[in-house]
Amino acid sequence: MERMGEHINEQLTDELAGRVTHAVRETLREEFTASVRAQRRRAALYAGAGVAALYAGAAVALALGLVLALGMPDWGAALVVAVVLGAAAYALRVAARPGRPPVPTAPPMPTTPPTPGA
């Protein structure tokens, strides 16, 4: 009889563990789904903002080229705009390079007031 009780306890323990595992998996799946959905929406909005900024930058480059073309040949204006954009791209690449020392900032402010006559 005691052996039968152990067998029933073992079955109940296994069934309870299975139910708890299933409940935890379902809860985690729902939480992850909600989190991923929010992150996916945010990523799509950032991508849209990036595309809009790309087109805005192209429009500014075109406007700059058209203004420069008023005083010089068209090919010269295009060359000037290309050089300016290339220099900007190079500066951004250098700034993004890892291992670059941080930009120096102002020295820290003193924590104690200065003493008179010192």
C-alpha cells in the first residue's frame, strides 16, 4: 500500500510540474510577444525616420549643388558637393571608431569654496 502511495505522489508531482511548466511557458511567451511587438513598431518608426532624413539630406545636397551651379559650371558644383559630403562621411567614421579617446571636457568644479587670502 505504501508503494502505491509513493507512485500516486510521484504521478501528482509530475503532473503538477508539467502544469506549472506549461503555465510559465505560456506566460513568458505572451510577455515576449508583447515586448517584441512594441520593439518591432519602434524599429519601424526609426527606420521610417531614417529614410525621411536620407531624403532630406539628399534634398539639401541638391539645393547646395544648384546654388553653387549659379556661379560655376555644373560639374564643378557637383564636385564641390561630393567633396563636402565625403569629408562629412570621413569625419563621422573617425568619430565612430572604437577605442578613440573621449573628447576632453571642462575640468570638474571644486567641491569646497576657496579660502580667502589663499
